[in-house]
Amino acid sequence: MDVEKLFIEADNSILVVVDFQEKLAMAMKEEILDNTLKNVIKLINLAKIYSIPIVITEQYPKGLGNTLQEIKNLIEEEPIEKIHFSCVQEEKFINKINQYGRKKIILTGMETHVCVWQTTLELIVRGFYVYVPKDGVCSRKKEDWKTGLSLMQQAGGIITCTETLIFQILKKAGTSEFKKMLEFVK
């Protein structure tokens, strides 16, 4: 196993937020959506503290609505609209990812077994390392969520959790970044 792929640092990472949209959110169980959203917000705050680029997508917003307001309030970037399930199939998305010259992608989103899975697979094929916090992705059905995570792991994705990623990037206590993140991980 290539243990190096398990290391992640702020300066070689990108946070991708896939399709956290109004109508998709309404289809999720409230408790699952709340927990997933809370973790994505933690990762967005981590990205802002460390100047990790954030890329956000919307799947057919005319039909599925816009990005949830809780996320919009934190992100200045405009969402990249797409109709393909895989974000990679949208030229604007892959061009934006490539422009950063970073190879490690923290991937969050809806739905785990569709857009997140297909995006993971295509990113891995293109030489990216993909870190999927299992508590930062969701599906309408638990079995679909499990299937998506299993497929991503089989393809070489790193299945992790939000706190593991946060503390892996923080590296140590006592820093100003650590103190800023404390309010989000308490």
C-alpha cells in the first residue's frame, strides 16, 4: 500500500462541496442532513482558515434548487452548474481543479452513491487522491450511502471522517489555527 497517499496537508488540498441543494436536502432524513451539513461547515471553516481552495457544484439547479443557504453564507465562490453526475465531466470543474495544481481532494456531498461516487472514480483515474469523510456525505437511503462508500474505497479513495481530516491538517495544538478551529470541533 502507498502509505504516502494517507498524508494530507493544507497546501496540497482542495475542498469540493458537491450538490448540497435545496430539493436534495428535502429528500434527506433531517437528522442525517443536519449532521452532514454540520461537518461540511466544519471543513469549510478549516479551508478558510488555511486558505484551502473550495470548489462547489450544483446539479441541475433549475430542478434541484440552489445551494443551501448555510453553505452559501460561508463561501464566496460561485457554484459550478452541471448536468453530469460526475463533476469531472463538467469542463469548468476539471479546469478549476487543475488550475490549483493540487492533487488531494477532500470530497463532500450529496448523494454518496451517485455524484460523489462517480466524481471520486473519475478523479482517481486522473491521478488525484480523494479523501471522503463518511460523515460529510449522505444519501437518501443508508444502504446507498454504504454502497457508495464501499465503491469509493475499492477504487482507492480514502474513507475517513471530518475530525480525522481536521486534526490531520492541524497537525498540532497551540497554534492560532488550532484555536480558531476549537469553536467548530467542540
